[in-house]
Amino acid sequence: MDDRYIDDRPDHGYTPTTTHAEWGAGSPHLRITRDDERTEFPLDADLVRIGSSAGNELVLSDTDPVHATITHDDRDEYVLELHGEGEMNSNPDAAATHPGGRTETLRTGSRFTAGPWTLVFGREEFADHGRPYGGRLGGEYSDQPVQPPRPDYGDDARAAAESGTGSPAPTATGTDAGHSDSTADA
């Protein structure tokens, strides 16, 4: 290399592998914004209802009573179903990967809106099933190693993760999951 090239990373650093982590791992969460309000909401339930109804897990003012739902499915994916008006990353008219109309498997950075609110999904890379082995080297059409099949995320694996005998249950900072008000914990 020339004199301008500086790289003091070790030759044997972290090498990304599969994205098959423990059930619910990777601190899945939503970052929520509206005007100057900002908060973070941990996705620590298998079903999260989002909207203005007081019984929802995430209460947001100026939205439909149940504007959207996020389901933690049996493949350890988080799936958005948008019931009210709003934008989402995927084209709702395209052939969906899930039954229903306006659905999308959430990946880190997936964005959707509910009324005046913008919500962005996040999950640590090691657990976000979207891009194994650190993404695609060489572009979309390059050859990539085949990822092994997903582990069994059946009831026993879920129970172990949730009880602490496996990986700890997902957590995130910034809000109390049981607390909700009209300002989304701002």
C-alpha cells in the first residue's frame, strides 16, 4: 500500500457469521419521533398494538385506535401490519411475504408512519435475520455463503430465552414498556 493507507486493525478481527441468535435477542425496539419528541420503545412482547386506544402496548396520540400491530412470529421475525393510513418501506400492492394486505418483515432501519409519528425498527446486527455474514460483499449479484437453517424457535427455545436460562430477554433503554401516554413517553 502507499503511505496514505493507514489500517491498524488486527488481521484477525470480528468476522460476521449467521444471524441466527437466541429467540428475541438483539434488543429489538422502535425509535419514535414526532416534531421535537423522541423516545424508544422496546419490543419485548410477541404482539404490540400501536395506536390511540388506552389498551394498546404503545399508545400514540393522533392515530387510529389500533393503527398498526407488530407480531414477533415463529421464525423470530418482527412483522408489521399497518391497519391505518401511513407509509412503509415495502409496496403494499406487491406479493407479500405474509398473509394480509399491508405487511412487512421489519429489518434494522425499516421505517413506517402512523399519523404524525415516524417509527424506525432497530435490532442488533447479530440477531437481525436480513443479511447474514455482514451483508453482501461485491454487490447484490455476487455469490454469498449459504446460511445454515434457522434454529428451532419452538416453545422450549422461547421459554428458555424468556426465563433467562438461554439468552436474556430483549431490553432497550429509554422507556418503560408498561408506561404509555399521549406523548409516547417523551
